[in-house]
Amino acid sequence: MTLASRAMMRLAVWPDLAETRPSCGTGRALRADGSEILHFHTDHDVDLHLTDRAIRRFADHLKGSTAVRVVPGSRWVTIHLEVDSDIDLLLTLVSVALQAHLNGRLAGDTGLSAACNDH
């Protein structure tokens, strides 16, 4: 079983997440309240929809992680799953994304790309 499939199995039971078709057309996706939160593109790469505010707040930590790729101008970060601890990092960041989304902070993220990083 790949790390991405293990992460997907763990996240699939979260009550705020539901599986959906990814808008980019690649892989599998999870949504919360109608908005896409995660795209599982490969066995190792996951795009996570964060807010601009969350990306700025955690920028030093995100950029300091070898597992995370921050794309300038994007609301999405890419997490590369290589080891088990990368799944834990992903779950933590999904929690941040859900809190931001469910608190309505995504609406203020104007000017950033809504498309995931797999384009």
C-alpha cells in the first residue's frame, strides 16, 4: 500500500471530508462543504488547498520542510510523501486547511490561483 493510499484511507473517515472528482482531472480528491481541499495526484504527491493567510503564517515552517513545495501565487501546497512522518505532516496541514475553510477565510484569498499545482 502506498503512502498516498494510506493517507487517503485515514482522511476518508474524517467527518468533514468527502471524496469527489478533482477539478484538475487527475487522481482523487477530498472536499469539505463543497470546496476541494486535497488532490491525490500520484502515489507520492498531494496538493492541499490552504489559505493565503495560512501559507503566510506558516511560511518558514512550510519552506523549511523537504516534504512541502510552496508555489508562489497559489493557494495550494504540494506535499511529497516519502516517509510515514510525511503523512502526519499532511494530516496536520489538512486540519489547518479545514479550520480556515470552515471559518470562512477562503473567501478573502483573492488574487491567488484557485487551480491546484498539478497544471
